[in-house]
Amino acid sequence: MSRIGRTPINLPQGVEFKLDGDLVTVKGTKGELSHRLPSLIKLEIKENQVLVKRLNETKLAKSLHGLTRALLANMVIGVTQGYQKTLELVGTGYRVAKQGSKLVISVGYSHPVEYSEPEGIKLEVEGNNLIKVSGIDKQLVGQVAAEIRAIRKPEPYKGKGIRYQGEHVRRKAGKAAKGAGA
């Protein structure tokens, strides 16, 4: 039995959890999210808890059990607290500015890179080198942060680029100078 799948999902005050056939809708103070359940999974809703059950013991059902429970728990957290990732620009002359709903990022290319704010995501700029990506969908927040980071990944020699806040970049030694006796 999946340890994650067995754990009940606690519904905080103010969260509305609806099951309509195989479509689950979670509504909270920050917004609304929906997810389609796999056919091998069923839900039991008891007062302020949701239990995820599987219909049989096949390998696919076992793997979907924990996954579905985790996705539903992430939806509940998303509509109550939301998710946030912070990116930082490291490098001389690297900066970011917000113009309307677009980010204008200068990271050493011959032109500034523009990134449009997707629907359901809020992009904030602090100073000129911090980007905060926030929203209610955990997967979408992570995807947008990864797309922004991919504009200029941190390089291993000087450490310049766009990185997650707190991310450790492994540094490599540069080219070694030739010895005098060579």
C-alpha cells in the first residue's frame, strides 16, 4: 500500500471540494483548480477529509494512487496558500524590469529578452535582479520559473546566469596556466 496514497487530505476551513463524475474541482480563497481522475482511482469524501482509494492492485493503479493523492493535496495547498519561486540574476550588467505584463531581461545577449506573463501566474520584480513567480498551480509555477531560468542558465566557470534563490552552482576550475618548464 502506498504510504503517500493512504494519507488523508485534510480540507481547511473555506475550501470547497467537489467531485463530478471523474472531475475534481477545488475552490478556495485564492482561486479554483480542477483535475480529471484516472479510471483506476476513486475518492471518499468524509467531513473535512478526502481519502484516495484504488480499485485494484495492478502496477498502474499503485503508481497512480500516490500520484493522484499528491496532486489533489497540492491543489488544496494552492487554493489556500499559493506557490512561489524566486529567481535571481547573477552577473555584471544582468538586470530585469517589468513593462506591463512582460518581463524585459538583459542577460548579456545583443538584445533584451522579453517574457510574457502567462495566465494564472503573477510575475513580480524586486530591485533589478530578483524575479518572484507566484500562482495557485504548483506545476505551472515551476514550469514558468524553469522557462525563465532557461533564458540564461548559470554557467559553471563564473557562475553568471539566472538561478533559483538559494541554488548552489557547482564551479569548475578554469584553464590552467602552462608551467615555466614546459
